[in-house]
Amino acid sequence: MKISRLLLLWFFVAGTTNAQQKATEVIRLFGTNTSVQWNVPIEGKSISFDWQARPNSLAQEGFRTFVAYHNGNFAGTLSMNKSTLSGEVWHDGHSYFINTENGILKVTTDKEYFTCGTCADGQCSQATTLTSQRLPMQIVPTNAMTARGAILHEEALPSDDKKVLYNTNVLRTYRLAMLIDYSFYKERCYGDINKVKEFMTKVEAGLNEVCGREIGCQFALVNDPRLIITTKDKEVYDRPVVREVVDRATSDFNNLIGEENYDAGIVFSIYRDNRGLAHLGEITGKLKGGCIANHEFYIILHELGHLLGSAHTFTIGGATASSHTEPDRGNSIMSYINDPNGTYFSLPSIYTIRNRTNLHDAYYSDKARTQLVGLPQDNIPYGEVSTNRAPVIQRSTLKKEYKLPPNTYFQFNIEATDPDGDPLLYMAHQADFNQFGKARFPSNRPTESNHIEFYQPYRKNNNTNEWEKVLYKFTEENETGVFTFWLGVSDGKIGAYKNGKPHVPLYDVYETKVNIVGGTPFKITTISKSSRYFKRGKEVTINWQVDKNIFGEDSKVRILFSDDYGKSYKYVLADGIPNDGKATVIFPTQARGWNGGTLFVEGIFKIEVLNHIAYAVSTDTPGTLDMHSPDITFKNLPEPVITVKKNAIPEKPNVTAESHYCGTNKVAQVTFSQEDHTTYLLRKWVAKDKCNYSATAQQFIYYEKEPPTKTLRFVAPLPEDKHVQCRGDIPAKTEVKAEGADNIHIDYEEEFREGDRKSYKLTRSWIAYADGALPIRYTQQIFLRDTQKPVLSSYPPSMTVKSDADVPVRENLTATDNCDGALQVVSSQSSETKDGKKIVRYVWFVEDSAHNENRYEQVITIDPNAQNPQPQPQPQPKPQPNPQPQPNPQPQPNPQPQPNPQPQPNPQPQPNPQPNPSDPSKSPSAALIIYNAVSTTNPENYFKVENADEDRPISLLIFDEMGLKVYENNHYQQNGDYFRGYPNVKGVVGSKRLAGTYFYVVTYYLKGQQQAKKGILYVK
């Protein structure tokens, strides 16, 4: 990779950090390069960032965008034109903003402390944390800020028995509209259009970096000047509260640029209360503009995550919708950790987002949006088909359940392959959905290492200078229970495009259980040495606790050593020895000393149970081991641990040794030996001097695993993707077979998900694996959606007659449906006078369970002057086609999206006196009346809609004050079905009576036109 010359900018830091560095010098540094190393001054230090160019939607206007990486992690964005630049970088849990003022570069730290939507209601509290210690996992950053924005509505989350299947081979691009309101334009963009466009393009680059890597979607800016409010008189929101904005946002976007001209909208304004709020999952719905945020990127990404479909993930964060899959305030972007470095989605979040895509999988195959693939739905994006193939986890190395004693550390080693050779990212996240208080283990950032550990972290108390446990990051000492983990691998590191072609990140996920039972913790108890201090090359005896009721009588262990306090374990001390609680090993001869010296080593001993996940370490807090000078020093030793092909073992080197004693005779005799084991070769060099001092050096040579010699393949014919009309049409599961090896195992996974308009996706997946072969996967998708409307028993023709006596009696029609069979038909009668003639109308209406409607009208005109009146020809119903949507390759399951109410601040007026619901007005010109006072004790006070069209259905949704749905009925008031203060939604406790203030959304027909009304109802 070409790296340009290095630029170091030094600042004095004091909230705002100024440097007499011209912005043009920095812009010149980036020049036309695609990769640049630029050090940014942060808190008096020069922090190195690697910057990589990224495309943006305003490149034709001269804007260039870059993303920053620090220690391999996404860490910032930058946008510039020929004269100005602006950006944001993240370091040690804080955001730093790069800007220009009068042509001079400056860096500012954000001092704002807002609360989220739920905090504003008194539902969450602030928390601060202390600096974490060295252990290689992400701990809460220093001075954690207040919580992020809240979402409005809860979604259906997967239950424990659901499987993990979420891949789509379509890269979707959403047109992103950013409304820059006047207050934001003046205060954040300094009244400069160039600053506005720099802000928009850097946000676009950041969203595409994360979503291209993890979600499989991209965003393209809507470049429309109507979205940038530059004058006070056109200001859309005047210092609003966020809930007010989110209720109006979609309507405001639609009024400004038209509903058809964007796919997702974010409002940027200066708010009175919070930093962000968003509607859940509405990127596939009608409230696609319901997302608001401030200027911080991780807030923007968090709120957009809600719009894409993810609930929160935290356990502690207020009474908002959460999967509760992360302990405390969480770690990932959908948590409340407020760490800008948490710019990644956890597997549970990706699951819910991908599931929503799976149930809304239509896309346009052309940018002009004329070629639809799939069935019509709301808010269809542009899509590009990717030929990328998914990685596969080697399941033969994993178990469905691991049994552990309490307070025992554990680790996962995830072996996976990618058929395209793409670099892989690994993750292991707890996935006990919707079980409050069950989360115990942090969902850390995806890593290039396939080795992931879980342990009790510690931090130093700055007041007492003592180490203490970080709470809510591991189980309690004696805690037991079964915990669900998703072990995942993704090929998304390469980004959304590979060699100019779409590259959707694809996943493989394996579900396992960690069953913590009563017993003796697996712990190192003592380490004894041959003298007062440790000596290189001398024996060390390690003792540990082992519960053989859990691990068995014949379990084995491996003993490792780290000289960098657990960042790496470069030394193997023993492998495949009995797990009996005691072992004598050799202290590594080549262990590096602290700060280049020899008298101290940042040492940790580690014991791993083979073919298991349990491990133990000798210490949990930082420190050093005191060392004696070695008795004997070896020369020309090989690397302590290497891995080679079994037929390419290197020649043994000529190792010599020198004594530190025996006067002038320093030469020590070296004896060489080696032991061949199944998976490795152990070489030993034992040196002795004339004074009878000795030392031992070791080398472990591991054999590379033989490449697979067998190729698995599924046996044809295989089940195909298909669309069926009725649930009874779903075919039985096919018994899939594979060949190509002996002892082939086939795992079957299935998930059935409900989407909008009574559509469903059944995803079936078969994974075949065997020793000596790479695993393979085959997926079938069955789309269930009834598209055929019911058929009436007859269609009485319209006619003209001479008198009322000739008007035929309204027929009693029946209806049949392809899926529901016989259905009840609702009919009505009305009359009017037009052009001096009386007209009688008979209307029949029927709707099936999938909301397919059939409405037929017979018109009878009474004309005394008619000549030989004849009935008009009876219309013949045309057969409904059975559309076959083009299947998208391997889409994934999705929780059912929930509607989003927009509660009005003022309640609907309640009629007084109360009308008698059993005697409603029948006047065809009467206005709609809603009775919104409900009593659980008075049967005459219930929610009622009056004067709506009688032959059309009424739909009612009721939400509580937190936006959680408590009642739903798509055929309200039929058959005497009324809301009388009791919930009917699954998940609301039992039949508990409701009480208090609630919000309703009612959809009805008035004079043939569908309308909706929202407001407040009261339950006593």
C-alpha cells in the first residue's frame, strides 16, 4: 500500500486545540493519494491514523472523503474540498472534531451532555467508569457519557429455539436525505454550505464503511438544496424536543422533496433535550424519515440502526425496547455505552436487521427504479446482486453445549473457511434474547483473530490505586445457568465492493450453549519455583483445581506462557498432559524482560482444557514476575513455537550454551533430544556446566493440518425456492443427502418468520460436514403470501328498471377463498337521487385473512321512461395470477415489524353526554366520532368508532406511553369485538387490566376512502 509522506501536527490542548497549521497544507498532504498516514494531536499526544479514500455522492462538486483506522479499527472520517476540511476521530472513548477557522486547522472536544428520550422521562441514570487494565478486551471507557437516544416501539424478537440464518446476496442502496435545519446550519456548519456538504459526505462515508462491512447496504446522498435550510424564516424546527421532531419528520421530508425521492431520512437540528431518536424498522415502512440525531457519528449510526430494524441491546438503559443481549449498558453501537469506538453491530442486531430485509426483499435492479425484482412493498431500494459466497464454520470442531464449573474462564476457537479466499472477521456474542438480566458477557468488536476469550476484567481505582472487578462483565462467583452464544464469522472486512463489484458481507453462525453447573472452579492455585525467584530454563510446578465430575477422568490440558501480560501466548510449556491438577514445566528460556531488561517479566501462565472451552490464568491483574539471572544462557535457539508441514520439519540448529559460573570455563555441554507426538514434535536442549548448574530450552513444532482431500456435494435433486399461496401448500421438509466422504453429518436449521400483510418466509438450511472435507451449506426459501382475493358466489348485474316495485331484493351472497375456504360477506344498501333519477346501490364486501379484498357494487337506476330496460352484462371475475417473485439468494429471517404510532399531544374530545353505543347514528353525512374513554368496570364505556363505512374493516392499534403495543385488531367492532381495557398482544402479562393514558391509531373507511386517525385514550 502506498503511504504518503508523514505530517505531524502538534497542538496545545485545552478543550479547543489550536495549531497554526494551515488547512491547505493538510489538504495538500492528502492530494490525490488514496492512502495517507496523518497523525492527529489528541490530549497532547500525536495519534497515528491511517486514512483511506472512499467515494461520496458529491465528488463531482470537488469533495473527497476518507475513513480513518487506528490499530486496525475504524476510527474516524474526514471530508475536504480545495480549501476547507472537517472530520471526526475517536480515541479512548471520546470524539474529537477536526475543523478549520479562517483557514487554520483546529481540533475540538465535545463538551455536550444530553440525555436520551427515555432518560428525559426519568427512566435511566448516568454512569461513570474507571480506566481498564491490560486484558485484551474492550472495557467501558473513561468518563462514559450519558445514554444515547431511545426508539419508539418494541419489535418481536426471536425466541431461544430460533435458528440463525441471515444472508442476502443483494447489496441494497438507500437514497439518504439529510435535513439540515437552520439552527444546525448556523451553529454546527457555521453558516457555510461547504461545511454542510463536508458534514454530509463524511457521514455518508462513515455509514457506508460500517454498513458495507456488516449489514450489506449502502447510502447515497439526496443532493437537493431544499434540504438545507439557510434562512431563519424557513426554519422547520425551532429548538425542538426530539419526540416532536420524530413525529413530524417523515411528513416534513415528504413536503420538502416528495415521498418518492428518498428512501431514508435523518433530521439534523439543535435540540432542547436529547441527542437522537428514531422509529424502529421504518426504512421498510411509511415512517422512513423518522430518524433524528446530533452531529456525533456514533449517535447517527445508533439511530440509523433503529431505522434499519435493530432494537437496543443493553440491559441497563431505561424502559425502551431492547433485546437485553448485552450486560450493563452494553458494548456495541446499539447499546448505551457511548463509546465512539463501538461502531459495530452485534450479531443479535445484525440478525434483526437482516431478518427485516429478508421479509422486505424486493429491490429495483436498475438505478432508474423501473425493473422490480420481487413483490411490491413499501420503500423499495436499488439492489445489486453479488456473486460473493458465504464463509462456513467447521462445525466438527465445536459442540452444541459445553459444561463448565462456576467462576471459570472460557474461550472459543472458531475454525472457518471462505470459498472466495476473503479475509474473515470472527465474533462470539451472547444471544439470550429478551431475557432481562440474563446477559453476563460483553459483545466485543469483531476481530481478525479466531480466538475469543471471556473472563472477569479488572480496573484500577484511581482513588485507592487498587485493582477491582469491573461489574457486569462476567458471572458471579457461584452463579450457574445456561447461556446461549452465537459464534460468527463474516467476510465483510473487504467492504461493500471488491474489485469494483458488489460484495455483500455474508455470515455463518453456530449456536452453542455454555452450561455453568455447580462444582469446583477451574483455577490455578499455586506456582512454586526451585528458588526464591523465577529462573529461565528452570522447573516451575503449577497446581490447579479441577472438577473431574465435569471434565472427566481422562481430559488433557495445554500449558502456555505470556511475556506481554496476556496479549499473546508465544510459549508452549506442555501439551496433552493429564488434567490432574499438577504439572512441572520449564520456564521459557527466551522470555522477554520488562522494558528490555532481564530482572522482571510481565508473565502469565495459562492452562487450557483440550477439546473444551475452559481455561485458567495465574493472575487477573497486571504485575511482573521477579527473575534471577539465568544460570546458563543459550545461543542460536530457534523460535519457541512454529507450525510447519509434517514433511518439511527444519533441521535442528546448532545450539550452544554458556555458563554464568565456573570461573573462566564458561562452556556448558548441550544434550539434544526430541519426542514425536500426534500433532507436534517436541525438541529439547539440556545444558550443564562444570559446576553442575543446568538449564533446559524447548521448541514445539506443530504440524499443519492436512488440507482437505475430499469434496462434499449435495445429492440432486435439491429443493428449490418457491412462492406458495396458502400455509397448507408448504411442502414437507426434503431429506437432503450429501456425498464425497465417510461419516457425513448434516445439521438442519429452520426458521419461520412473519412479515407485513400476512406474508411469511420459511428458511430451511442444511449444513454438511465431515473429517477431511470443507463444510457446505444449502438453503431453501419458501415465501408464503396469499395474493388471491376471495370470489363471490355471483355478481348481480347493474340494471335500469321503471319503478321501485321492479327493484330486485338484495341477494344474500357467499364467498370462497383459495386459502380460507368459505367466508362471511358483509353487504349494505344505499340510495340517492341523481339527475332526477333514483339510484339504488347494493355493496358486498369480503376480505380474507391475508387482507385480500373483494368489493362488488350493483347499481340499479329507476327510470320510468326507460325503453325495454335491460340488465347490464354480469362481470366475470378474472382468475388471479400466482406471481412468482424472483428469489433473492439466501435472504435471512426477520422479526415482525411493528407499527409506529405518532401520539398527538392533545386527547380527542370525548362526547358528552356519552352516546349509547348500541344506537349509533346512521346518517350518511355524519362525521366520524371516536369514543376514547374506556372503563374496565362499566361495560358501556369502551373504545368505539362511529359513522365509518359499515362494509369496510376497521383496524385498531393501541400503544402504552413507552410506545409498546398492547392491543391489535384488524377487524375491530365486528361480531361485538371491542377494546374494554384488556391487552391482547403476546408478551403483555396475562390478561392484566390496563389503566392510564394510551395512544391509539385507527384506520377506517369513510365514503369509500381509507383514512387514519391518531390520538389519546383513557383507561380507568
